[in-house]
Amino acid sequence: MTLPVLIAGGGIGGLAAALGLAQKGIATLVLEKASQLGEIGAGIQLGPNAFHAFDALGIGPAARDLAVYIDNLRLMDALTAEEIARIPLDEAFRARFGNPYAVVHRGALHGVLLAACEAHERVTLRTSAAVTGYAQDGTSVTATLASGEAVTGRALIGADGLWSAVRAQLAGDGAPRVSGHTTYRSVIPTEEMPEALRWNAATLWAGPRCHIVHYPLSNWKEFNLVVTYHNDAPEPVAGKPVSHEEVARGFDHVAPLAREVIEKGRDWKHWVLCDRDPILDWTDGRAALLGDAAHPMLQYMAQGACMALEDAVCLADEMGRAGEDPARALESYAARRRLRTARVQLQSREVGTHVYHPEGAHAALRNTIMAAKTPAEWYDTVAWLYGSNGLDGTCATGGADT
Ligand SMILES: Cc1cc2nc3c(=O)[nH]c(=O)nc-3n(C[C@H](O)[C@H](O)[C@H](O)COP(=O)(O)OP(=O)(O)OC[C@H]3O[C@@H](n4cnc5c(N)ncnc54)[C@H](O)[C@@H]3O)c2cc1C
């Protein structure tokens, strides 16, 4: 019997990989640490490249059904409450990139992937199965679980996120880098969103050392709020509840309209954001990394999940052609993915510095440069990112000035 490909982690990246491989005729076994498969109840922005990946995975229609199709990406000055720039996501955008830009509920998106995996005979899902390490010989790889159980497969994909145990062994590059940026998340019913701000847009209010993002979700039933304060937080945090007063503290200096959004938030949870420098080696024989385990990034280009989806499509493409040599297929997969994802990792940091959080002359320069761009120029700037389906590894075209 042919051994399955083992996938550590059943997040968006792990499930997409399982589905993609299964569709190429490859049996997969997903090993998920948590006792239940799922995602947090917040929103996520998806560029056209994510929809190219959904199409490749055969779930394009289901993913499109979940989406709210926003009209614009809007950049606001959080101090003056004036619009700096607006990127239209209209027919011209869709015609240029072949797919829409949209926002979806994470849980619902994960649910689409999960339903497709559950319906596929070649995908097996196991929960309460934390991978702690692996060993391999020339013919197979064996993952060790926290319970001590050993599970053998033909390859192992580490899709186990920011704190990946597979990466710890494969790359051995220590803990992720703490950015010092604290992100607070809340979801509020649409009727509680200030009426003046019920925009059909992904809106970013950029201010000194802080920013606010909001957009409608779930067929306009609610609004997603993601607000970030660069408070030099020293330790990583993931999803801990936090008081409203603590959130508000970072936004005293922004315009009243922007602060109103903060006042509407409730049941806040916070994350201290981490990322890593890009690396070239994502593989070790029959083991490879995918998604945040391979290229964790700050969320400032809204691309972490999009990159994980692209990884899955590329991995399936390579493994589907691998024959008896999975190690070679994994190396080809990494070679096609590493520079594109490296660019997104590094550029996400730069966007945080130069667009999201500057002040004084730096902010005035941002406003002037960004306000001067036409929609066509914006489209040229993002063409390397949104125009690719992840298979071609595009990283070298288009402007880097965002
Ligand atoms: C505030 C914020 C906003 C964001 N906004 C966007 C956005 O708008 N657009 C976008 O594209 N991306 C966005 N991202 C990034 C995106 O959320 C991630 O890049 C994406 O979820 C990564 O998916 P993944 O499957 O690689 O990892 P994860 O989602 O972290 O999944 C990893 C899975 O592995 C499991 N696991 C962990 N350790 C083990 C183990 N040892 N063994 C087995 N299982 C294990 C975990 O329980 C989890 O289920 C945002 C991130 C943040 C923090």
C-alpha cells in the first residue's frame, strides 16, 4: 500500500495542501494538534491570487459564495480623517487580474476547505495529534506525536504555523522575531458600526505608531475591526482577551471619527505580531514547510493566507508529477515558492514602516506619493502579486513602492 503524505497542521494552509494533493491522486493524513479543526471568528482579506488558488483547488464557487465584494481599498489619514488614496476594485481591476478582491469570514473559509477535505476519500483528518518531530530514511518519513505514537508517510509537510515544530527541527532557527506591534481584534454587528463609516471598502486609517482596519463581513451582518498599536511589546501573545481601556490607550491621538471605531469594539483579543526573515532551505529530504511555518509575515499586505493557498497549489503540482521521488518534488516546490514569499515577507515589513505607522515628514511624504497614483499605476504596482497563481513563482516584476 502507498503511504500517505503526512501534513502537520489543519489550518488554511494544511487543509488546502491536503485537498490539492488528494486531487492529484495522493492520499494525505492531516495531523492537527487541536482537539477540533477550526479558525478564529474574524475576517480575512483575499487578493485575486487567493481566488486563483481556490479555482485550482476546485472550490472557487464555494469560496466566492462566502465573500463580501468590497468596492475599494481606502487609505485614510488617522490624524486628519482625510482620504489619502483609494484603489478601485471594480470591473477594470477584475479584468486585469482575472478574479476579485474580497473579504471573508475565516471560520467560513476554513469550513469550505474542511468540507472539501471531508468529502474526499483520499484525505484523512486526525485531531489531538501534535507532531513533535520526525525521522526519515530513503523510503519514508516518520512523524512522532506528543502521545509518543509514530506515524509513517511518504513525505511530511510542516503546515503547523508560526511556532512550527517541523520547522524547529528542519531549520533550527529559533523563535520567531517579535515585532513589538500589538494587534487587537473585534467583530461588531453592522448596526453598531458608526453610520458614517459603513463603507463597502477595506479601510485603513494610518496614524503615528498605530493603525485601524475595518471592513464588512458575512453578507454585511458584521464588521471586522483589526487595530494595531506599535507599543514595543516584548513578548509574543496569541489571542488573549484584553480590556477595552488597554486597546483605547494606543489611539488617544487619532481623529474623533477614527476613535469612534475603537469605542464600538467589544470582546477584544490581542496578538503581539511576529514574523521571520526569509530562508532558502524549506526542505529536508522528505520533509518540507508550507504557509506560516515556511514564511511567517506581518499582516500588512494581507497575504499570509493567500501565500499558504498558493503554496498548496504549487506543492500539489510538483507532487503530482513526482513519481517515486518526493524529495526532489519538494525541492522543486520550495525553489518555485521561496523568492516570491520572501518578497511578500520583506515587503510586508516595509509597508508597516512606510505606510501604516509613520509620522511627521515621513507621513506627509507617504500621503503625497500615494495620493499621486492613478488606479492604473496601482494595478501595475501589485501586478506581480495579484496576477500570479503561485505556480510561476513571480517575484521580480512590478513596483516595490506599494
Ligand atoms: C491580525 C492578522 C490579520 C491577518 N490578515 C490576513 C489577511 O487579511 N489576508 C491573508 O491572506 N492573511 C492574513 N493573515 C495571515 C494568515 O492568518 C496566516 O498567514 C494564515 O492563517 C496561515 O495559515 P497556516 O495554515 O499556514 O497556519 P495556521 O493558521 O497557524 O495553522 C497552523 C495549524 O497547525 C496546528 N498546529 C500547530 N502546531 C502543531 C503541531 N506541532 N502539530 C500539529 N498541528 C499543529 C495549529 O493548531 C493550526 O491549526 C493575518 C494574520 C494576522 C495575525
